[in-house]
Amino acid sequence: MKNGGNGFVIGMILIMVAISSRLLPHWHNFTAVGATGLFGAYYFRKQIWSIVIPLMAMWISDLLLNNWIYSAYMDGFVWFNEAMLYVYLGFVAIVLIGQVIISKMTSSRILIASIAASIVFFLFSNFASFWLIRFIRRQGMGS
């Protein structure tokens, strides 16, 4: 199933749900952003929207989180930082997994895509955390 003319409305709803899922209380690392990438990979006729929507949701919610909730831990206003790059690449990988695996909407394909997306995102985001921390410490910039 691909969308008709209501793709923009669905996209905006998905962005708002994904942002809300990050701002409202939730289990650690359990939000709707990855699901928007998997769903968008199947749903949107123009595949670029399946990438843009989760990235916009992440960036907008990161702006709010970094500059409002966690502002005490930041040096000034944060538009973007190097760790976010790997997290965002993880979401692009989730969309690509969805585009490859969910060509037909079946429960087994959704399960496989969900598990693969979780593993790939874990690898991307943890690579950034561990690699960047070691790099910063090696450069003498960390404690």
C-alpha cells in the first residue's frame, strides 16, 4: 500500500507522534522514531520522505531536549553535535532495512525488520558513544 494525496498530513502526524514519544516520559531508548522510519519505508511513495520524517523528528526533539531539558549540561545553544551524526545514520539504516525487508506487509517481515533495525541502530549508536569517548580521552579533552 502506498499513500494517496494525504502523505503530507500523515508525515506531519508521524513527526508529532515521534517528537512526543521522546519528550513524554518513556522507557529508556523506547520511542516511536524508529517505527516511523520502518513504517515510512513501506508507506511513502517518495522514499525520501521515509528518511526525512524520522530525521526531522529526531532533530526537532534533540533541539528541545538539548536546549531546554538538558541545557545545564550543554555549552550554549546546540544545533547539532558529532554524536548525533551516528544516531541519525542509524535511523537512515532503519529506513533502508524497512525498504528492503518490508516490500509486503506481513507479520514475519515486520518482526524481522524490527529486530534487524534494533540491532543495527544499537551498533550505530554505541559505536558513536564508545568511539567518541575514546577519541576524546585520547586527545586529552575528557576527564
